[in-house]
Amino acid sequence: AQTVTQSQPEMSVQEAETVTLSCTYDTSESDYYLFWYKQPPSRQMILVIRQEAYKQQNATENRFSVNFQKAAKSFSLKISDSQLGDAAMYFCAYTNTGNQFYFGTGTSLTVIP
Amino acid sequence: DAGVIQSPRHEVTEMGQEVTLRCKPISGHNSLFWYRQTMMRGLELLIYFNNNVPIDDSGMPEDRFSAKMPNASFSTLKIQPSEPRDSAVYFCASRGDRTGTDTQYFGPGTRLTVL
């Protein structure tokens, strides 16, 4: 069965610094997709970044980038130049069909001014 | 483009009452998902539709829960009768059908409190 594990319940980062959130997953599939979603206090689930497993190149979206290690089944999120607005709960998610999503338990990120 | 729209944003009701949550997916998306989020269980997929047809409702907790999608632009999740343990945030998400559209886009959620 597919599982997604986020081992850091809470993280903090100084404003303008860089932080990395960890995610590991378990699957027997070779083709799948990985995501990071952000959930601020407003509760809205916002897509941050998406990675296709068949692509070796790590996805980037402005200040957000991932380190995708397929063999290790690791998918970490790096936030550069952290801003106060980055404070939120971050969820890692996996799917191979686009229908059944498996979410991690989340990492609460605090940004210190 | 308008995102996924959910209503109401907040719902407070008393045990035993019927609750109806509403969702309008992103125009052109053909898959719709209902999730429930609680502190104890995280995000759980309740049911999803493809082309208005329910495909997998194995996550629906009990017969008290029902979902419909009468057309491509509207879906409801109904709880009857509601119980305090149903208190949670309910999300609707939608997904398109073109290549590379494996991404689910979430609505703002409905916070349900059952007293």
C-alpha cells in the first residue's frame, strides 16, 4: 500500500533564510506524481509544486524547489528566502492515478521575523 | 479563472439535523472529490466522481453520508442525521482530464461543527 511520511511535525525558519521539509513515500509503482500543498490558517489547500516521477529534473516554482530522489523514495521541499506568508501547514501527497491521493500528516512551518 | 467554490464556508448545526455541503468544480474539470480533514485522521477521501458518476465511495463513513453530482458543475455532500463526531473541515477538489492533469485543485473548505 502507498504511504506518505512526513517526519517533521513542526519546523521553524528565520525570515529570508532557507528551510527544507522532508517527505518519504512507499510505492511499488514506477510512474506516479508527487505534490506539495500548502494550507495556511485560512484552511485553503494550495498547490505549491508538482513532480512527475519519470522526470529526473527537480521541479522548481520561484522560491520553491524539490529534491526528488526516486531510488530513495524521498521528496523534500526547499523554500528559499522564506517570507512571513510562507507560514502554514505543508502536506506532501502522492498519486499514481490522479484519483486516490495519499497525504502525509503535515509539517507546520513557522517563519520567525 | 474561478477556482473550486464551496458553500457554506462555515456551518454550525445541532445533532440530528441534516447538513448539505455544496461544491462547484472548476469549469472543464471532469473529476470531483470530497475529502474530510480532522486532527485525528488527517485528510480522508470520502468519495469521487468521474463524469458525474460516483466511482469510489469506499471512504464514506456511514449510510448517514451521501453525495450526488447531478451535473458537471455541481455536487452535494449530505449528512443526515448529523452527529458531533462529524465535526470537521470538508473539502471539495476537482481535476481535469487532459494529459498531465493529475493535479487536484481544492476549494476553500467548509468547517462543520455539530453540537
